[in-house]
Amino acid sequence: MKHPKSHRLAAKVVPLNRGLDTRDRVLQVALALFADRGYRGTSLRDIARRIGIKAPSLLHHFPSKQQLYLAVLDRIFNGMEDSAHRVMKLPGGFHEQMRRAIADSIDFIAREPDAMKLLWKEFADESGVGRQVMKRRLPPLNAIGMNFIFRGQREGAFRGEIEPFNFLQTLNSVITGYFTTAAVVKRLWNVNMFDPRSIEQRKREVIDMVERTLFIGGADRQS
């Protein structure tokens, strides 16, 4: 007899864009299931059943569950790196680019909560299946932010006494911490932290914090 919780998870509907090819649909569904159940709690059969294909068909795209899981992680990092590079090319100088980077990061998590939920699992499990992907992808992503701050310091847009690595870790905690507590806040106070108005308020708060701590000239300077 199936456990009721397992039955509910199996029955959960994942909205799919039918315009996606099969490989992309597999990655989309795999992300949702890995985020919900973790790597060990998800099988290829679960993923295939959710998509509506037979499990052996998945092997045409991914030779194993581990390879599929690593591909899901790589896909998340590809999106994050693309967003970072796109922001760095925007006009408006260092201050406006930083504001845009913060807003885009918050929008990304709000739009892709399963992606961040899966990354949080990997952050908490240093012996996880995805540890090699994390070691390979996180340092270059962090380097994009550090180099941006270094350049801003050289150009006189950012305070020189700020240590870029530590600042980025603090900023990451401030941004992601808001979402890690969302489920608890909803359960205890019935406040939806994913509500669009709450998300916009969070952007303003984090941007204001960064303007006050990192920017030379605060919010008034438009470098």
C-alpha cells in the first residue's frame, strides 16, 4: 500500500511548456522532483511517469540518474551565469548595474524556487552527488561578482575598504535567506513572501542596504 504522502507527490502536476523538446522537458520535471524529494528520493521511473514517457526513454538523453542530476545543476548555473553576464553589459555604470544584479537575482529565485531549493540542499550536503559541479561552477560565478566590485573600487564607484569576497557572501545570505524562511513565515504568520508586492519591497530593501554600505556617494551618485 502506498504511503499517502508518496501518493500525493506522485500525483502532483508539473506545468510543462509543450513547446520544449523532450530533453528540456526531462530537465524541467527532474528539477521539480529532485527539489521536492532530493536525489536519493527520486527515481528515473518517477521522472518518466511525471512526463508521460517510459523510463528507458530517459536513457536516450541521460545515461543515468546521476548524469541527469548533474545536468540539472549545470542548467541552473548556466542561467545564473547568463544573467550575470547580461547585467554586466547593461549601460548605466557600476551603481545601476549593481541595482540590476540584485533585482535580477531576487527575480530569479522568485521565478525558479525549485532551482534554489535544490541548490540549498547541495549547500547543506558537502558530500552530495553534485559536489563536483558546485566546486566547478560556483568559483567562476563568484569571480564575476568579485571582479565587478574590484573594477568599481578602482573607478571610485565603490568603497575601497570593502572586501569583495566577504561582501558577496553577506549579500548572498541576505538575498537567499529571505526565501529560505518563506515556508516557515507562511506557516506561522500566513504571510506569502512570494507575493509580487513583497518581492518588490525586498528588492528595495536590499538595494538600499547595498547603496548605503558599498556605494561611494550613496544613492545619489549615478556612476
